[in-house]
Amino acid sequence: MVKLDDLLHERRMTLTELAERVGLTLANLSILKTGKAKAIRFTTLAAICRELECQPGDLLSYESEASGL
């Protein structure tokens, strides 16, 4: 699960502003935000964490497929 929306809200930052700061397209960042991304580069993750002043665990969490039962 990607908690990008929560972090952006807490930091009062828009997705557009974050995209500009980390050098990603808004479309690619939106794919990450919605949880549709299949992978993320470590450099991208580091840049997002740098700009949001967070740790990777603040941004990403693991939910097993069985957790919905």
C-alpha cells in the first residue's frame, strides 16, 4: 500500500509540486500514488523520501493478499 496521499496532505504539498521537485512526470507519480506501479527505483524512492522528509516505511506498507479475509 502506498501512503503518498497522506504524506502529501500532512506536508501541505501537491502531487504536481512533488513531481517537479523529484523530477518525475505527474503521470508516473500518479501511477505510484494509486498503487498501480509494479516497481520503483531506489533513486526515485530516495528522492521522494528526501522531499517529504520521511522514511521508505512511512511511504510504503505491506499487506498480504490474505489480509482481506
